[in-house]
Amino acid sequence: PAMQRIYEQITRVAGTSVTVLITGESGSGKELVARTVHDLSRRRNNPFLAVNCGAISPNLIESELFGHEKGSFTGAERQHQGFFERAHGGTLFLDEITEMPSELQVKLLRVLETGMYMRVGSTQVQEADVRIITATNREPARAVASGRLREDLLYRLNVFPIHLPPLRERPEDIALLAEQFLAAICKTEGQQKRLAPAALATLAAWRWPGNVRELRNVMERAAILSPPGRLKLDYLPAEIHATAFLQRTAARA
């Protein structure tokens, strides 16, 4: 039910041009939601570019977003198109927006308000014909209070919020996702494997701190280790296996 509500929100907002702010823990599928919004939008035939704001050096992120002119700084040996320019007509997904330097947040806010930007070292104004979708694994109000996110930028980004619940809050999805991941892996490898009931029950009992990403990784590893046939409990990671053992022991006590 939780994900059905998410799908309904995606369907409603995809056909609009408003900004979307996706919140949720790491590994919960925020980029997948952003890409789905794009795929269902009028911009679907144009680029979808994803940028992790925390993975780019603060000294380079302005150039990466807006581009730069040749000679605008040391090492700028040629003109460089930024993400805004390359995503023209499409969607730009800014992940971990709270990791963007504050001074650049001011410039992003101006782009959102005016629809214009300039490459670093240029005086020529460029049109920003992109839809902005952002995401964070932090609680936005706390990010504002701690100074990680400008309050005025939050108001501009948070026009349509979508919150992804962690996997542990929707245990009914675990078996569906695990079987889907296993089926996809088996199709790629040309093998036939199915989850044993005990393995499914153990997966449903795990807390999944890494959410859907962790589940996918677990299934990939288990599929590699197990022979064709039933994927048994023994092929799951030790910490998950141990949790199931402790739970069974506690139940018998």
C-alpha cells in the first residue's frame, strides 16, 4: 500500500513541470523515482542526467553544473558544457542536494527563479530549459536548521514532496522484490533458481539498513553462491543468517 501511494503521486506529478523533492534513506530508490517521473513526462525523449552533489569536489561543482569557458580558471583548456546545458529539454536530477555548497545553492535558486544561468567565466546568458528533481537522505527541516540547506531554496524545491518509506516499514514488499531480483539475475546467467521458504522468511525478518539497494546486493551474492534449484538459507550473508537463528531461538524460549 505504501508504494501504491508513491506510484499514484508519481503519476500525478509526472505530467506537470513543477519541481519535485524526494526524501528517503540511502538505498530506498530515490533515483528510480526521479527517472520514472521523467519517463512519464513530456520530456521523456530528452536527456535525464543524474548528479550526486556530494560526490563532486566543492571547487568543481559550479563548473560541472553550469559549464565553463576556456581559460576561465587554471586547467580550463577548453569550453565545457555543464549538466544544465547537456540536460536541455530534459530532466536534471540533483541527488543529495543538502551536500551542495551554500554559495552554489544561491546560484541554483536564481536559476530556478529566472530560468537563466551563465557558464563560469562567461557573460553570455543561457536558458535553462530543464526540469529539476532533487533528493536527500536527510530530513529537510533539520538540514535547514543545521545550515546544510537554505530555507528559501527548500521552499522552491519542495513544491511536490515525495517521501520513500524504508524497506523495513513495508515488509510485504521484501519477498516480491527478492524474487524479482533473483529472476532478473537468473535470466542474465541462464539459470533456474527459486528462494526456499526459510530463506524468504529470513529475508523478511532482516531490518535492511541499506534498503532496496542492500536487498538487491544480497540477492546477487546469494545467486552467485548457490547451485541451481532452491536458494537456501545457508547462502544468505552471515549476519542475516545469524539474525534468523537468534529469532528462532528466542521464539522457542
